[in-house]
Amino acid sequence: MKSWRFTFLKLFFVFLLAGLTARLFYWQIVSYERLAVAATEQHLTTVRIDSPRGRIFAADGNLLVSNQTAFLLYASIPEIKKDLEQGETYEKRIEAIVNQIQPVLLEEEISKLREPGKLSRRDKETLSANLTLKIVSQLLMPEVVWVPLANKVPLPTKEKIGALRVKGLGFENQSERFYPEGTLAANLLGFVGKDTEGNDKGYLGLEGFYQDQLQGQSGKLTQEVDASGHPIIAVDTTAAVFKNGLDIETTLDRTVQYTLEKYLFDSARKYGAKEASGIVLDPRTGQILAMANFPAYDSGKWEQFKDVERRNSAISTIYEPGSTFKVITASAALDTGAVKTDTICPCDGPIKKSGYEVQTWNNKYNPNSNMAQILQHSDNVGAAFWAEKLGKTAFLEYLKKFGLGAKTDIDLQGEETGLIKKSQDWSEIDLVTNAFGQGVSVTSLQMASAVSVIANGGKLMKPYVVRKIITPEREIVNNPKEVRQVIKPETAGIMKELMLSAVEQGEAKRIIPKGYRVGGKTGTAQIPLGGKYDPNKTVASFVGFGPIEDPRFVMLIKYVEPVPIYGAETAEPTFFKIAQELYTYWGIEVR
Amino acid sequence: MSLIKRQTIKTVAISTSSFFYFSKIIALLSLVALVLLVVRVYFSNQLAVSGSRVGYSESKLASFNKEKFDLENQLSQKSSLSYIEAKALSAGFIRIGKVEVIKGSGSVALGQ
């Protein structure tokens, strides 16, 4: 009896041990991976740390671009399936979900359109059908458990969808760009779109140029949690590298930008111009104070605009500058000593070169003109006379010194080079026509920058927009950079006076407000079309600076295809409207 | 015989004394273990409470950060030039038509 009980006990323990071993084998070997993952999920929590994109500030510290919270609407397929009622199919449930959320999302999509009010009934129906198709195809994707349904959903829309209490739908925080000043300086700021992997990426302007600095790096923080999900602080946390995007402070003056846009846009509409651009820069430092383009676009609705509307035409579009270029020819001729202020040009009629006839803009001639008179009359024959005195080699050398035919290297994405013919490609007529800005192409910025040489005692400064990049440790300051001394200070002084007389005695002298001593030059260039110039389509511009004694700003105004066609009747009046506001704003004395 | 007895008694005495000695050590160690266990339970409890506090603080911090961000955005929107201009116009301000420059250092009558 005793022996039987002992044997039973022994067998019991043997089986118990075998059972435990088998169970441990199952846990440790067979189901190791699954259980290890489950255990990790249970005691570790991973928090995504979003790194917001850096903000962009105006020179006065006000925000130009910031971020705001938006939401990603997603669907969890297992949760939707888990909630199915008896006899209900997944397809039937999808139909119900679409019927609930589609109208809310459609309303949101329409509000994002460029002109929601102008949407026809048919367009609305198409939009609605496309949206339904998009949601349904996402929800019917095979072998997925999580599908995104809508990106960058704003808070009010999120709240509307949340109130519907649809099982299986959820939201994740996202960040989107926010523009407190609306469309102000949109072409200069650029926009944030997506890269090929669906991540935010800056395009054009500052967003494009400073993409690496502005973009943050998101990370994950893993920490051990207790049964309630609270972090256990005694245990180390592990964080993947993450960093916030860096903030940048620009040289843009909000008031100057606002004033420039207001007058430029109003006047562009008044003159029926196809395009317009304006630049205000500080010639002493090269800081861009304002830069605007017409028509403007909305960075927050960038998808609704064409590529051509989104680009910053002040730096991306080249044009023939016309008579504004005469100040460059005059500066070069004076600086080399090829001509003096009292050098007399015969200027008694058209000149013939290589079978072409060069005339004045109005076919009226002013014999025996000095430099001031040639600029006042904007005399093409006179400018050709200076260029011939100067010679091709010296002329080309000065164009390069003024920074023409090369990028200014401004810190904006999308800058064009401009077009100056190479020395070996020049014919006899090129020297003559280039002298008055024909056959040569520049960007508005190049032209403004070149004229700032005259306003700044002959020194060319590198134009720039960002003056400070703010890192967590320090501020990286972008100081003004002198590129080179282009012309002698004395030459610059003479040119300032010549440009003052060109304004005060020029074609538009009647519109000049009294006491505003501003140097400048008008330009009216015909637009080349199919190898010929269209006489009725022009680029009308005015470039000038003030006050003449100590120039504080250089401003360029340009209209494409305005009516009337002349710079003196379009760009110059706009220039003076803005200049008056700037004088008041900066407290510049009017004499 | 008596010698054997004496030796046995002596052995038993030694065994008994070492038994008491070890049981004292075991008792002492058990006491230490018990105290440590209580301390551990106490601190674990404290840590769990702190974890809860940390979690609460973290969520509060995130909420304050978001609120700060939203307020900054609101502030910048309300101080935007287009907003200020619209407010000024609705308050009856008008844009000046012509700038009058007053020259000279003497007193000037403002036409009032």
C-alpha cells in the first residue's frame, strides 16, 4: 500500500515536471516571438514626437508663416468589421460610413478651392463623385488594416466628423502651415507641399531655399509604463533623434511689403497688366525690404494655382530692361572716362549699324545733347553714342561687374541668370542696342541690384532675405556682404545727380510730388515675339532710389503689357505713390 | 560508558548551540528581507504615483504648449496689417489723400 502511494506520487511529479517543461518549451521556443512582442507592447509605450517646421518672421518680429494643428482622418478596418451587426456586410457598412462623412469632407474640400463661389453644379457633382470614389477605394483596399481617408483636416471639420461617432474612424495630429498675413509676400515665401514619400517639403522662395533648416526631424520616445499606462520614471527612456525645425527671421518689412503690394496690385489692375513685380531693397546692406508679384497667389491653397502663378517672377522671369539700362551704360562710360558729363552727342538723327536703323522712342531728335539731356530725353541714339565711346570689351566688363548675366545668389529658390551675349557672339549692332537695354535680358532683382550700386557709392551688395537663423543654442546672423566696388564713388555721385535730373526734367516731371528728391529712370521695352518686336506690347518699368542725398531704398516697379504702354505713364506714378508712403513711414525729410 | 555519554552530551550541546546560532541568523536575515520588501513595496508605490504624476504633467505640458501656439497664431492674425486696416476703416479712419509737409521751426496753426 505504502509502495503504491509512493509510486503514484513519483509519477505525479514526473508528469507535472514534464507538463511544465512542455509549457515552458511552448512559451520560450514555439511562441517566443509572439509573446515577446505582446510583452513589449504591454510594458513599453512609444510616443511619436512631432517636430514642427520652423517659423518665418518679418523683420519686426511678427509672424509671416507659422504652423497650426490639423488632423489626419483614418479608418481602422478591424474595428469597423468588429462593429458589424448580425447579417450586415462590410460593404453595406462602408456605404453607411461614406454617406455620413462624405458631405462634411466635400464641404471642406470646396472651401479650399480658389474661388468656391464660382463652382458650377456640375463641377460640384464631379468633385463629390471623385471624393466618394477616393474614400470607397481606400476602404476596400485588400490586406490593409489602417487607411488614411483625409489629410490636413481642420479642427471644425474634425469636430463635425467626431460628432457623428462613426465606429472605426479616428484622428491623428498633423501640422500644417498657417499664414497670419494671408497672401502677403506669398511668392517670396514659397509653399509647403509633399515629396515623393508623402512628407512635407518646401518649394520655391524661402520655403524651398531653407528647406533643410526649416524642416524638423520627427522622432519616437519609448518608455516603460505600469499597468495603468503611466510612465515608470525609474526606468530609462530611449528617444530616437528628433529636432524641431529652425525659425528664421527675414529682412522683410511688413509695412513696406503691404504698401508695395497694395499700390502695385491696384495699379496693375488699373493698367490691365498681365503681370507686375516690385522690389524694395536697402542699397546700403542689400537687404530685401519687400518683393511682390502680380497676380498674387495663396500659399495656403497652392494646389489651386498654376506653376507660373506660384513662381517669384521678380527673380525667375527675365525681360529686356529697355531704357532703365541706360544708367548702366552711362555709369560705365563715365567711370572709364570715355565720356564726361559735358561730352556732347551729335544725336541729330537715326544711326545705321549692320543694316539696322536705331531711332529714338518718339523719333524726335535732340542735337548736341550732354549726358543729362540724353537721360532726360531717354535718347537711344545718345546711349548708343556712349557705348561706342566705351567699346565692347569695357562695356561687357562693366556689365559683369554690375552683376548682370549672373545670379545674384539671393537666398530664394528659383533665381534665373539673365542673358548677356558672350563676347565672341557679339555683332556690331549688339553694342548699340545693348546700350539702351535691347538684346539683353535681366531679372527685376538684377536690375534693382545694379542700380543700388549707384545709390550706394559704387559698391555692389549681395541681396539677401534672411538675416537670422535661430537654433536652440545660438543665432546664426547673416551680415551684409559687399560683393565688389563696381564704379568709383565719384562716378556714383555724378550718376545720382544725373538720375535726379532725369526724374525732375524727364517725360513725367509733372507727376513728381514736390520736394521728393528721387533719382530714377523709366524703361519701356517692346516684347520680342517670333524674332520681331511687338509695338503694342511692352514691359514698362521704373527703377529709382531716394532720398538722393543718402539713399535709403532702391525700388523697381515693372508691368508686363500695361495700357498705356510707357513706363513714364504707368510704373513711374506707382513708384512715386509708394515712395510718398515710404517717406512718411521712415520720417524722411521732404525738401 | 560515562566517557561516551559525556562526549554525546558535549556533541549535542555543540549542535544545539550552533542550531540556535544559525536560527538567529536566519531570523535576522528574514527580518532584513521583510524590511527590504516593505521598503520596496513602499518605493514601488511611490514610483507608480510619480509615474502617474509625470504622465499628468506631460499631458498638461502638451496642452499648454498647444494653447500657447494657438494663442500666438491668434495674436499674429489679429496684428496682421490687413486685419488692422479693415478694423481701422470700420472704425471710421480714412486714408490720407495728400501729405502736407510743414517746414520751418516756428509754430504752425493747424487750422483748428
